[in-house]
Amino acid sequence: MSFEDIKAELALLMIQMENQPEDLHQLYEKVHEKLAELKAFGMPLPEDLIELEEKLQASFDQGERFESG
């Protein structure tokens, strides 16, 4: 999968997060997976997505609902 394909998938995931906030855990899993793909290919990791992943993980660890925006 090319870098551009991965970036496009990440953009779609962000749209999904805005449109379907009840599926944030699934979104977290997808973001985590895509970041892992980028890392495996030696590509740069977008800082904003790293921060999103960390915030989602922290909210899940605390049993809280993540509020987007």
C-alpha cells in the first residue's frame, strides 16, 4: 500500500470519527493499525494522529467517553 493510500484511509477515518462518534473504539483500532503500517514502511507519523491515538487510549483506559472537537 502506498503512502498516499494510507493517508487517504486516515483521512476517511477522521471523517468517520466526526460522523459516527459512537464507534470511537473501532476508530481507535483503525488509526492504531494505520500508524503501525506507516511505521513499518519507515514513513513519517503524523503528530496529530499520534496525539489522537494517545487521547483515545487514555480515555478508554479511564473508562471515559472521548469527546471529539
